[in-house]
Amino acid sequence: MRENKKEIIVQGNGLANEYKRIQRRIFAHSELQPTGFYITAGQELIINVEGEIRGAVNAAIGVPELNKPVKYLLTKGLNKLRPRNEGLLCFSNNNNNGYVKITVESELQQVPSFKLNETSNADWENMMELYSDAPVVQLSSERAIIVVRYQSAKKYLTDPNVLMKYYDDFIRFQDRISGVLENGKADYKADPNKSLYVESDRFYMFATHGHMGFNGDAALKRLLTTNNGWGIWHESGHQRQQFPYSWSDGTGMMEVTVNLYSLAVQEGIHGRAGQLDKHYPKIKEYLAADKKNFDTQDVNIKLGMLWQLRLAFGNGFYPQLHQVYRMMDSLPINNSDKKQQFIISSSQLANINLATFFNKWGITPNEKTLEILKTLPPLEKNIWENDDKNLITIQIPQEKYIPELAYFKKSIKKTSLSENQFEFTIDRDWYTPYQYVIKKNNQYLAEIKEGKPFDCTVNLDENGLSVKVSHHFILDDLIEIEVRFAGDKYAIYNMKVHDVTL
């Protein structure tokens, strides 16, 4: 069936490479938003664009692997194209928010197209029957897009509703360990560009910039069903993993850190991550050896080290560690620096000197690292004994991941104190909709709630919200600022009054 006119809303999802950069990821997601229409080579396309175009809005013909996609930059108003290639008609919108309305006034060939929460399984079956000559089919949800050949879908896909809900679920489990939120901001905003899974004619399963590829019956069966997902979770993990602790010495860490995200999905779906169970005997054997070379070990043994940290410190550890790396000003570049920074960042996050743990694993802290860690409390539990039968836990300073906390602590600036006044500035991006309470000796003095002052005065300028609290202060007073957020209180600033401050 063909249509002669189609209106399409294209959401502004920002630049996939910018999200990759901010989140320190190795690979980017896809900017493509497929339409469910297939274009043939030489076909004339008349495309009208309405709405604000602050970033680039493109048409693209084809998806990776199945075609060689060609992009066409669109301008506001009427655009006429005559593509030389064939493939799915897709659009991308690099605006950071909002949408554009696109009207395609050309004859369009429909392909079976399923959209979670909009298309029913019955609708899908009807489309598969009606468009049986379609070269490809597409399925989409809030977080994922799948494009495969028609015959592959006919052979393996039985319940698109269950399948696409499953994809959204497991992608959100990977969000969770990554410390990103769909309603987040700054570094912890989940990338709105989707994960793109496409049928391929090369390799078996792989991930690269912008998409993941799946070749052959075994891979496609796993792609289109929900009962054998490790390989799919693994490739999705490649588009999540952070490069600053994926060093390449020996067997490397590329195929190790990726499975943090696979284990997170397994734990989320099944209640427990059991993939390492069969590898713990080898892990114990390695840890008991007198001489160790971590870099040459099998990837599953290396993964044991990473997961022991998760078992010891809880669900909040890796989301916070991801954020630590996202907010790091100077990232480690070479392999040695990556190892040392991982030791330092893990230790500082846990507020424990983990040199003993990493020595046990054969990753030796150097003198500079030991100097940095020497002020931290020592490790008092044998957390390297964590496995499927033993669980040794340690409480870390912030057990629950609150991504805003890192910003609250940085948001208080330009503090000054006189005998009768305390002044400070809250960063412009963080003064609302939050609640800041100023206390002296644990007693309430003033607050700013959703930008409104109580018992203080404020002034908003380009630097932020300037706050003045009029009060008489004496030596040894303790001034604190706490933020009340998500049903809890967090101390983000304190100052003891002494001669120099008055």
C-alpha cells in the first residue's frame, strides 16, 4: 500500500555524539527516527518542514548495515530531493528539545511498523499480511528501534508488544547502573537518542557508533525474542561503557566493563546476577595464587573484580562511579593512569583505602596513588571473598544514588561572613525548584524554597541567586546549609566561625 501524503512529528533529541562525550561513552546511540516508509532510488521526495530549526534537521534514506544511509540537510519550508539510494525514510532533529512537523508529499511505500503503546499485535499481523512485499520491518519503543528484513520478522517475531516492552525494561536497567535518568539534567540525563538494532550481513553480533548489528539465524532469533538475551544486553552494554576505565593492557577491559551492564539487566529481570556463578572457582583459584597478572586473565575473571565491588558496596556504587567519571575535569588517557584512577575513584567513593583489595587482584597502586589514599580509613573486610555463596558488605557514605547531590555541593559559591551577616550565592541552574535551609548550631535561621526567600533576602543575577542572612554570629558558631530533596536532608556546606572569618 502506498500513501501520497504523510505528516510526521520529529522530536528534538540533541546530538548523539554530544551525549556520548558528556557521558564518557565509547559509542554513540542513533539519531535516526525511522518513519515506516520505504524509498526507492530515484524517487522524488517533496518534504515540507514546519517549526523551529535551531539545530540540524535531516532526512536520511536507509539504515546502517541494510543500506548505506545518505543524509540530506533540510531547511524550513519546502525541500525537494531525489535520492540515488533506497531504504527506510528516516529523519533526525538535533535540536535539544521541542519538535518539527514534517509533511512528505510524495508517494510512499509502507512497511510493517510497530510502535509500543500505539500499535497492537493484531495491527501488526494485519500489516505483515498487507505489506508482504516489504523489504524490511521496523519496531520502536521509547528507547529502542529494531529494523530487520521482512522474512526475519516473519520467521522469529511472535509478540512485538512483549518484545518492545522487554527492550525498554532492560535498557532502563542499564540506565540505572549508568546513573542516568530520563527526566535528568546535566551529566545524568539519559540520552533521548535511541538504541538502534539492525539486521546485518557481517560478523555475528557487534556494536559500533550509532547502531548494533545482528547476523544469521542464531543472532536474529535472540534479537526478536526475550528468552535468551545475554548477547543483546552485551552489545547494548558496549554503547554504555565508559572509556576512562576500559584500559587495553593484555586481554583488555573492553569485553569486561561491558558486562557490568549485562549483569545489571540480569539482576533486574531475574532478581539476581548469576552469570558469574560458574566462574567463581577459577576466580578463587586466581586470587589464591602468589603471583598474579590481572591483565592477562580471562574476561570473566576480571569481571569478578568489578562485580565484587558492586556486591560489597551496593546498588549505589556504580551509578555514583559513572557520575564521578562524567564530572571529572581531566580524564586518564594511558593504561597505567586509567588503572590508578580507577583505584583512586573507587576508594574515594567508598571512603575506604582499597589498595589491599586491588593488590589482591594484581592491580598494584603506585606511590602517588598510595599517597592520595593514605588519609582514607583502611579496608577491614575481605571483600575479595564475595561470590555466589558469600556476601560481605560495607556501607558507603552515600548508599542511595542522588545525582543532584554532586551539583548541590558545587552550587554554593562566594560565601562571606561578617559579625551580623552571612552571604553566599547559589548557582543559577540549581537554586530552584529546590529547598535550601541555613542553620546555625543546628538551629533554623532561614531558607530558600523554590527560589523564594524566607527570613533572608535574595537577588537573582547572571551569577546566580545571591542570598543574605542577617544574624549575629560569634566565635565557634557552626553555620550549615542543607538541601531538602526527595524526602531527605543533605548537608552540602558548613563553616565554623573563628577570628579570621569574622
